[in-house]
Amino acid sequence: PRMNLFGFSYGTAIAFGFAQRHPERVARLALGGVPVHIDEAQVDCWERAREVLAGGDHEGFAALAADALMCLDPERPVHRRVLARRYVRRSFLHALSHSPHAADSLYRALADRPDFSGGLSGVPALVFAGEHDTVTSPERQREFAATISGSRFLTIGESDHWVVLERAVEVAELVSRFFLEGTPAATPVSLPRQAGASVGRT
């Protein structure tokens, strides 16, 4: 049986790689916040984060990592920015405090550069991004989506890389509708929308 596959942020590399290797096992593929391009400034930032982590400063690392993954520009509106930033920071701290392998895993992961080359065909795919994603711009993610035959690309307003936190309802609705599309017995998905949310097709 084939499965619907969802990947977000650095998890998209795993989902995309699986779909490339086993397209016959994937019914539909949804990818959000794809870090397809990391610029030099971000590489430098992650190197600093690795140094802080190696020094044992978990608080400093969590704050630095959270900020690096978010749009902090006050001129660009991001829904629930403060709440999302707090959650991301605490998630890093929780992982570092409760998992004996978290520090080593994060240290290795920060030096890793996922490979999104090679394209994909034969799998219906959806790629979406927050309009203010500063990890990889929506334009770069749109270019990546174009390497997947027949894929769709959408941006979600007033959100950044953490669109799944800031626009959780919109993302759930978007992905659910995509996965259920064309299913004869599918029950229509009707989820409440957050005020002022916008989903744009590009």
C-alpha cells in the first residue's frame, strides 16, 4: 500500500529522499519550509551555534538557534511570532535536557547540508512556505518545487519558517485537503480559520 508523506523543515530531506528512492510507495507528498538553499550568513550563524553548543551553553544555543530559524524583522508581520519563538527555544532546551544524545545529534545536524537535487516525477506533490521564511526564501522553494513534476507551490501569509506553528490551522487544512484530494469516500475537511490568515497560490 502507498502512503501519504509529510515533511517539514530539515525533515523534508528525509521525506523527499524517500520519495525519490521509492516513488511507488508514496501516494502524495507534502513538503513545508524546505531548506533548499542556506546562504553564507546562515552557515556562519550555525557554526557559531555549534561552538556555543560544544561549550555546553544550552540556554545560549537554544536562543541562538530559535532566532536563526525565525523572521525577527518587525516590519514583516508574523502571526504568533513571540509565542512561536518561545516554543522553539523551549523545545531545544527540553531536548537538550531530557535526551542524552540530543547535543551530539544537533551538533552533527548543524554541519549537514541536505541534498534536494535530482528532481522527482510520478508523485503528486505540494510544497508550501511561509511568506517571510528567512531560512530559505519562498522564491528558492518555488524553484525547488519546479523540479518536482506536476507539483504545486503555495505561500502562507504572515508566517516565516515556523509556519506550522504560526499558522497551524491553515497548514492542517491545506495538507489534509491535498492528501484527501481525489479520494472517493473522503469526508470534506472543515477546519476553523484564524482571523486574517491568507494562503496564496504562486
